[in-house]
Amino acid sequence: MRLALEQAALARAAGEVPVGAVLVDAQGGILGAGFNRTITDRDPTCHAEIVALRQACAAVGNYRLPGARLYVTLEPCAMCVGALLHARLAQVIYGAADPKTGACGGVLDLPAIGRLNHQTEFQGGLLADDCGEILRAFFRERRRAQKPAG
């Protein structure tokens, strides 16, 4: 998760919402890493999870990554959960909960739907305070910058 936080810091430096992700194989080797790039790439699908997933799939030459684990600093949204399930990941570990768009219990709980053709384990709360603080600091700075002087 510390590597995912490093990715989140890169997003923040680029002016993106600071979310980072790292995807590892069953032995813990890094397959892919990424941070939010939606503004930079002008692409709403460029969430940190998707960036890391694309990199990992290219590295192994397959869209399926059985046995792999994803570490991400924020609870994945519905789009990302769907992609992670299709990739057949073994586990997704996230830091901070997302009460606005989270799809692992925040707003929706897609992993709880037993009828899905693949079951990935989702676990939240790893370094939640650190993961949440980088987001809170980013949005505090944004609000300050938007306040009129005076």
C-alpha cells in the first residue's frame, strides 16, 4: 500500500485526484502501477486501478490475472470493480472508504453479489488514515485556491 501511496502522490503533483494503485502477482512481484490520469488523458476511464490493470495485462499478455492482488488507496468505483472482476484478480485491498462513489460497500456493494461469474475478495482499511489524508489535503488545497481573496 505504501507504493500505492507513492503513486497517489504522483497524481497529486500532476493536479489529479490523488489515488494510486499497484498490482502484484501471486509472489508479490509488481505487474503494474498507476495513478489517476482522467484530467491528463481527458479520459474518464483512467482511474488508478484501470491504469495499473492495463499495464499489468500488457506485461503478462493476457486480460486475466488469476492470483494477482491490487492495492489501491481508495475504495474502487463500480467501473473499476467491474474491470477488476473481469480480470479475475484474487484480491483487492483498498485504503480509504469512499462514501460517494465506492462500490465495495460505500454506496454499492458489488462484490457481495454472489451471482457474478467470478468472486474477488475485497478488503478495506489498510493504511486508511494515510490514504484518506492525502485526499483530504488535496481537496482542502483546492477549496482554498477557489476562495475569492478578501
